[in-house]
Amino acid sequence: MFNDNGSFLVAMFEFFIFLAWFMCLWWVFGDLFRSKDLGGGAKTLWVVFIIVLPFLGMFVYLIARGHGMNDRTLEAQQEMQERQAAYIKSVAGGSSASSTAEDIASAKALLDSGAITQQEFDQLKAKALASA
């Protein structure tokens, strides 16, 4: 298959270029479908352009829309992080206002039962209000 080391190195270089192109193509399609400022028709035209003329289409996309790729990626990650935080909060015990009130009520019950002192109650109340 390979006659000498030179042909092997050329094959490795070609394989590397193909993988780099494929990774760029993956990022371009991901950014294209993540983009909220493009409608369905514009996305379809970009996809057809990239499929029909792969190298030229990808380079034109990177020149035309590459400046906002990082912003769209960060926006998507921030949105995902906010949804994850909302889910964790909903599973962990609801909203912070109700959990703050519950924390203060449970501390008041401990104070009334004599399990804690007034100073400890004030510390627990301050901690609950600070975390809200």
C-alpha cells in the first residue's frame, strides 16, 4: 500500500486535513442550526450551499457569520446552564422565597421548643435571609 515513508506521511497529512475539515463542518452546522436570527429558508440555503460546494460554502459561512459563532455558543451554554439550575432548584425544594420562609419557621420552632437560644435563632435567620 505504502511504498516509502513519504507516501505514508502524505496519507497521514490528507487524513488530518479531512478530519479538520469534518470538525469545522460539524461546528458550522451546529452554529447554523443553533442560530436564532436566521429563518428556516436561510438555514436551508446555507445547508444546500455547504453540501453542494463544501469547501467554498464552509469558508463563505465562516467569513460571513463567523464573528458571531462564539457569541451564539456562549448564549446557548448560558441558556442550558440556567435551565439546569432551574431544574435543580425545582427538584431540590422549590423557590428560594418559600425555602427561606420554611427555614425561618423551622428555626422559630426550635427556638420555641428551647432547643436553640435566641442568638442561634438570629444566626439561622440571618443565614436564611442571606441565601435568598
